[in-house]
Amino acid sequence: MADHLLEVRNLSVDFHTVSGVVHAVRNISYYLDRGETLAILGESGSGKSVSSSAIMNLIDMPPGKISSGEILLDGKDLFKMNPEQRREVNGRRIAMIFQDPLSHLNPVYTVGWQMREALKTHGIGNTQAQAEALRLFKRVALPEPERALDKYPHEFSGGQRQRVMIAMALALKPDLLIADEPTTALDVTVQAEVLALLKELQRETGMGVLIITHDLGVVSEVADRVVVMEKGQLVESGTVREVYHNPQHAYTKKLIAAAPGKGDMHEPEASGDAILSVKDAKKFYGGFEALKGVSFDLKAGETVAVVGESGSGKSTLARILLRLEEADGGTAKWKGKDLFTMSPGELFKLRRDLQMVFQDPTQSLNPRMTVYQLISEAWVIHPEILPKAKWRERVAELLGQVGLSAEHMGRYPHQFSGGQRQRIAIARALALEPQLIVCDEAVSALDVSVQAQVITLLDKLRKEMGIAFIFIAHDLPLVRDFADYVMVMQKGEVVEFGTVAQVFDNLQKPYTQALLAASLDPDPDVQAANRNARLATAS
Amino acid sequence: MLRFIRKRALASLISLIGLLIMVFFLSRLTGDPASLFLPVEASAEMKAEFRALHGLDQPLLVQFGTYVGNVMTGDLGESLRKARPALDVVLEAFTWTLWLAVITMTLVTVCAIVVGSLAAFRTGGFFDRFSSMVSLIGASVPDFWLAIVAIVVFAIQLSWLPTSGTGTLAHWILPICVLFVRPFGIIVQVVRGSMISALSSAYVKTARAKGVKSGPIIFVHALRNAMLPVITVIGDQAASLLNGAVVIETIFGFPGVGKLMIDSILQRDFNVVLAAILVTAFAIFLMNLVIDLAYALLDPRIRY
């Protein structure tokens, strides 16, 4: 039997924690050949990154322990090698890139230094390392490669930093590249570029690529085969097409069904006057114009989705509407009164009507307050809403509305999962009985299946309570299923505004087209067609 | 950069003036130098003459005005005791203290960084637990007690080292060793904590994935990132040594600025007290400036 490039056999990894032993992965097996791309698909807590950490010897032992299995690289068991041999494999035979290149590059050394280190660690001389680093920077298409070598990680954009990581990983022409969520932190158009670069480099070098992701779109774009993981177990494997079109396991079916952008589109049905009317809103940071005059109307019970990439000004818009920052021009009439010029007293009353849900519930919920304290705090500040005797009852009711239960009241945020924490944040916003909730990337940090649940919840609240939503997102397909209007922003300007159907069925502006084209479709056939269309228009 | 230094210098000048005012008037509350300097049987006329000679008969505000005027021209007055310019007396003592502080802090820094880093590398291991215990004891043991015990053991019982004074290299050993203990204990703890978070950071994971050896991972990748909080504490500890390790210098009869200050206060030698405070304050200002610049040197994201 010919050896596979990489073969993982019956691997089990445990973590010994204070609250007992966690079986991070249980008895998983997979293989990967040269020139092939295997995706490990799973949500947070599925153990999808654990096997790659085991391959790279990155598991801290203790608390981790490899309780069974072997990992063969060209038929040789990595676990039987001594530490020095393992170290030699890392970087030279197997290289790795990570999700967040800013934190994975050392902030105090230049990227050129870090490139040269990768080469010199494996015995390449200084001058040659310098020349090689420059060649690789040119290859990954970093702008001004000579000067880039002397820059520090914080001086690059997110996409450029990931290019630096890729250049560094490929420095010694490894046989295997492990990419752990390589594009999750990037904008969609940048994601498309980085994935394209990875595929190109794979064709050039013939390396095997192991890509770890939670995103079906990424799988369909780059992978040949996929293994699906849930709670430490491998539940399904096969070619990408087989698995997408004919999923066997219930979990895989659920994942595929949860992919956004497949349902019916809304037609706006709200009537009456606009509750919020924004005209020509502007914001400057020094000489930089972050918002160049944004206008839109919003009626009760309507959802407007604000979509754009980083730097488009979408979060700035949210912050000035909530008066977390002051606008530098324009008006925003809330029921006829300009909220940009409200006095502190009026603003205090307005806070009841306007609430915000933030991206990261881990950061936006005070870790030292119980769920009861977090939610009832609103009534401490606005005591006219509810007499104290009714607080417990109302907190229980709110928790019920967001799909949690009354017994969760005494717990702390860290005892919940990410999706549950975001529900708590929503319950907290609802405590003030607001009429408008601004969601700033409120589901971006959540797993796909959880994302769908939270969006269903928001849509239910909109229908039942007539709450209006401003929903800020970077992902177009995500907002397609439930927004009434879509506003596409780029560099502080609105480039397109219309109902969902107008925007999605009748793409007007090149930027919106580019944004949608760069969004990855979970269906490998659709994605292949999209990719070919994109290549055709590019050439 | 230059603008930053100018700003810092100006801010320090203001606190220096505040300090000067406070010390000037407070020290005059301690009493009349004439009654300490002249023999007990000295007549009232002799005392009055002494005061007039040193300008001590003037109203306090006039004395202060004269003093500030003199300081501006670089004249810090005469020492009453030694009949030499106060600045010379202070600088001579300060040189001793500076050497003591520089040697001690260099040893402390090197040892604490190595010990703290290695402890952090294998958290919970034998070396970690051992060094944690040692550093905890070091940080909490009273230095005057340690100094006396060290004299009893090494100087009196074993007779290996001199009890006090200066003259040979051997005289330096006990004061340095005793002064070493406390800052070492504190800085090891800071290095360890800071290194633990640096070693668990994402960029260290990248370095391990590149195949970098453990040595460079600890001392090149993690250490430079972990140094920022450490140099703050190093600066803090060094400042207390520059101020003159008053008790230790007194116990070991070491002619440093701490001992000089205590002696001058007891003798109401006001000019020397003021000069000593000005000189040490200036030295601490310079050291803080160096620390701020070290921040920028260590971390390219910090720019002034």
C-alpha cells in the first residue's frame, strides 16, 4: 500500500481540566494526499483544530494528553519521533497558517525578520534567507516587497498580513500546509483573493492542504474532500460534492440547511410614517471623512440591513445614531426630533427606545454580573418601567422570549455558549422595551447553525413586537433572508439602497456585484460556476 | 521624540519646584541649626552672629528667594558641617549610591529575567514552584533584619567579609547581596506572570509551528513582548535604590546619599538636604525618561 502524505489513525486527545476530563477528539481517522485539499468542517467546540495541533505538536501537555492513535507523515509516525525531529518537521515538512494573522505575528519584530527566522531555523544562511524572503513577498503579491520586509505587522492590512503568513509558511516548500480558519477574520473580497492565492500556490508546489473551517462556502471553494466533525467525533466524510448533495448524518444536514441566503425574500409590508429619518449624516475623524452623508428612512417593524466591508463606515453610522459618538453633520429625526442635537435629558429618555446589540457578547456582558443582574440593570437606571417586585417575573419572561429559561437567571455569562450569550444580550436590550434595536455584526461571531437561530429570533421579535432593526453585517447572503431593505456602503458612502429583491435580483452597482460575487456559496457546483464567471469577467 | 522629551522635562521641572518648596520649609520646621552647631554654652550673641553669617536671621520667604536665586545660577550653598559646597558633598555620596544601585539592579535584572522566564516556561514544574517560593520570601523579608543577620553570620562568625565601611571590593559584597533580595523577589514574580501570558500567545504558537527552538522562543519571541511591564517595575525598584537605601547604607556604614541625607537632617544641614533631594530627583527623572524611551525601543507600536 502506498503511503498517504498524511494519515491520522484513531486519534484521541483528552484535556484534563478542573471540571474533569474533556475528550476533545475521539478516535478520528482521515488521510490526505499530495496536491489534494481536505477540509475539516465543524463548529466551535467540535474539536476541528485539535488534530492539526496534534500534528504540529502544539498541544500543551499537560493539560492535553494524546490517549490513542498515530499520525503518519509519509508513513512515519510523528509520535515516535524525538522532540528534535518533531521540531525539524515543523516549518520544513509541515507549515501552518492561522485565523488571526495580527496576533499570530510577533508584534515587536519586522515581518522580514520573522521570514528570515523561518528560513534560518532550518539552516539557510542570512543572505540567502534575505533574498528568499524578498522573492516570497513578491510571489504573494505584497505591495512594495522591499519596503514591506522592514515593516512591523501592525503596519499592514488584514489581508496583507495573511499574505505575510502564507509567504512565511511556504518559505521552505512544505509538503503539507495546514490552514486554520485562514480567512475568517477577512472581508469577503479579501477572502476570495487569499483563497485564490492559496489554490495557485498549491498548483505550483503540489503540496497537500488541510483547511480547517466552519464555513461551507470555504469548503466548496477550495476543498476536494471534506470531513465533518461534531463534538470531537468525525461524523461524515466524502468528496465535497457527495457530502453537499447527499449528506448522510443529521448534523451535516443541519449545517447545510443553516447556510444563509436560500430562503424567500421579504417584501416590505410596514406602513405608516418613518420613526427614524436620517438625512446626510456625516462624521469626520480628524481630516478623514468616515461618513460622507448617509440618508435613509425606517418605519416601525422594519429591518434595514447595512452591509459593507471594514472601513465602509457602517459601524460609525451605528455609533452616531446611538450618540455613542457625535455626528459632524446632517440630521436624524427620531419621531420628528433630531437626535443629533438632543439635550442630555432628552437623550436619557431616548436610550429607552434605542438599544444596541454588539458583535461579541463575551465582551459586552459584564462577566461579574449574573444574568438577572445584567437584564434588570436596565430597570435600575429607568425605574419607571417596572416596580421592583415584578423584576424576577419579567426577567423570566424575557429569557423565555429569547429561548432561554428562568433557571438561567442566577448564572454568569461564562457559563453559557456564544449563541446563548448573544440571546442574553438581546434579552437585555428588550428589557427597556425599545422600538429600535441596532445590531452591530450581532451574529458574525457565532456558528452558522447558531446564527440562523439568532436571526430567526430577531425576526420573530420584529413581527410580534413591531421592533425596527438596523442590522449591520459584512456578509450579503446573511441579510438576504430577513431584511426589508439593504443599504450597501463603501468608503463612507451609500452605493446602493433598495428592497432586498431590488438589490439581490437586479444588481445595479459594480461594488455590490463584486461583493456578492466574492461571497462563497455552500453549493460546490454553484460556487464553481461563480468562480468561472468571475474568472471570465476578470480576463 | 524631542517634543516628548521637552514635555516630560517641563512636567518634571514643575514637580521639582514643588518638591523644593516643600522640603525647604519643612526642613526649617525641624529647628534652629545654631543650637546644634554651637557649643551648649554659646551665648545668644554668638548664636545671632552664626545665624546672620548663614542668612538664617532673614524672614523665611527672603531666605527662600535668595536660595532659589542661587540655585538658578548653579549655586546650592555651603554645607554647614563640612564647609564645602553642598553640591560637591552630595555628588561625592551620590556616586557611591549610584554604583551600588547600578551593580545591584544589573544583577537583579539579569537573574530575575532568567529565573522568571524559566519558571514561566514550565509552569507548575519543580523549578517554578521552587523559584516562586524563593522569590516570595525575597520579596517579603525585611532588609534591615537580613542585613544584621548577614553581618552576624558572614562577618562576625565566619569572618569572611568586613562588617561595614568601604575600601576593598569585599566591602561591597554584603550591601549588594542584601539589597539584591527584595527587588529580585518582586521582579521574578512580574517576569513570570508576564512571560506566562507571552508564552501562551498566538505568535509563540506560530514560532513553534515554524520549528523555532525553545531557547529563541523564550528569550527572543516571548521575552521582548513580556518586558514592558517588567521595565516599569525595574524602574520603580531602581528609583528606591537611587534615593539611597537609607537603612542599609546606615547599617553597613556605606557613605551613600541615603546615609548623607539622614545625617544632614539630624544635623540640620539644610543646604545638603536640599541638594541631595535635587540631585536624586534629577537622577530619577533621567531614569524615567530612559524607561519611556526603552518602551519605544522594545515595542515598535509605541511612538512618541
